[in-house]
Amino acid sequence: MRVLPFTDRFFMLHLVTHPDYDIPLAEGHRFPASKFTRLISHLESAGVLSEFTQVNPTPASVAAVSSIHDPDYVTSISNGTIASDALRVLGFEWSEALARRSFLAPNGTLMTAKLALEHGLACHAAGGTHHAHYGHGAGFCVFNDIAFAAVNLLDEPDINRVLILDCDVHQGDGTARMLTHEERAVTVSLHCARNYPARKAISDFDVELDSGLDNDGYLAILGDTLSKLANIMRPDIVIYDAGVDVHIDDRLGYLNITDDGLRARDDMVLKHFLSQDIPVATVIGGGYDKDEAALMNRHAHIFKASVDAYARYCC
């Protein structure tokens, strides 16, 4: 796939989603399992959805996912033979719905990335399952969609460098470990130091944040990180994990970032890369709140920011 400058592209802003992203979970489960369809409804009611062309992924095959994950683990998710202790680490009970979602989402992120290469920017209304490791899932992450997309993109003849910018509040430990030997995939994680996972991985660039960090401090660190990256590399594409669990009211966060801070973060990231003609694929990452309306509003920031940035930098 030849990467074209933005001025040579036919532009269309895409949103990748699927109605089967939701999964049935027990009442009171910490993972907001119905947030994916709720997010689409929220974007529609906010008048944002009409700015996108919606597309649905097909499930990745067992063989395709086994190219980056342990084939035995992949098969155990496919047929429901995964052990109970592995499910405890994962944080879910197995179901056919969980299995279907797990094979859909990696292809969703890969589709998003390919659309970004074609059109400059594309958004996935899911993704960011960065705690999934080669041989097991963890932290509500079954398969690692980010690593899956990166490895498959690097099989394209004109893709030589993929940058993964992970701004979820939790370190992308699974992504870092799965891609540690792939020099063409650069992992960058800005995360709260005193948060899950307890045992951190080693990303190419780890930026550890103090608990209670506010908007100004966070944006200053992000800006400095982007400047340093610009001095040492120019990626062919960026996969941006726009996790909203950095928010001050998130159940699992520990940072003091407000809605204004979230929007400013997303604006900064998109402006930095799109103004340089570097395509960006976004995924929503984590977010945890009993107030689902508030959570949907936080996740909506990246889509609103994308609409504005697309009009400014890609058209």
C-alpha cells in the first residue's frame, strides 16, 4: 500500500464499528460492556455520527490471530475451552458473544488503520486492548488489537514504521511485550505510574505520570513527548489509543484530567501528526464510570476532535 500525501487523496472520514462489540456481563461488572453501541447512539444524538462514513469489520480468522498470539490460546477463546484461572486473569466469563467480539475487534483496528492510510484519519469505536499478551488475556483484554494491526501493517510493502501512541491511563504492557522484537513498531506509553499493571513492561518510550496530575501538567508532558518523537522519527502511520480513564472521575484512573483536558489532548495529538501529513488511526481505549452518560461524553471527544481536525488538515 503506497502512502500518499494528503493532497493526493480522495477524502472521506470513516468510523469503524460493529453491533456485536457489546458483550453480556453480570450486573455490577466493572467493564462497561454495552458502551460500544451506547457510544454510537451518543454520537448520533450529538450530531457527530453523520460526519462519518460507518463501516463494519468482519471477524479475523483463528489463523490470522494466531500469527501474533499463542495458537492454543486463540483456539481456547474460539471454542470456549479456556481455563477458569485464565478467565480470572482476563476478567470475563467465556461466551459465544465474547468470542465473536474478540475476533471482530482486531480486524476493526486493522481496518481503521488501512482507512487512515487511504484518507489521512479514521476512527474505531472500540479497540485499545493493550493488556493482552502473547499467551493470555488480562485486564479485560482478550486479543491485542493494536499489536495485530501493527504487525499486519508492517507486512505492507510501503509501511516501514508504525508508531503506537498509548495515552490510556494504564501502561500498554501487552503491546510493549508483544512488539519488543519488532523494531519497526515503536511503542510509546504515557501512563499513571502507580496503577495497573503492578509489573510494568518496557516500552520503547515510557512516560510515567504522577497520581493527581492536572490538565496543565499532563498537556505539558504530552507536548514534550511529541516534540522528542518528532526529532527522532517520522512514522508512516500512528495508532493512537485515546483512553479516557485519565479523567478525574474515572473509577480506575488516579489522574485529575477534566473534559477540557481530554479534548485538548486529542486536539494536540491530531494536530501534531496530521499537520505533518502523517495518518492517524484512533481507538477508544479504557474508560470506567457507573455514570454511562458521562462516560459516553468522554469517549465522544476523540470523534469530535477528529471531525474538526479532518476538516482542517485532511481536506
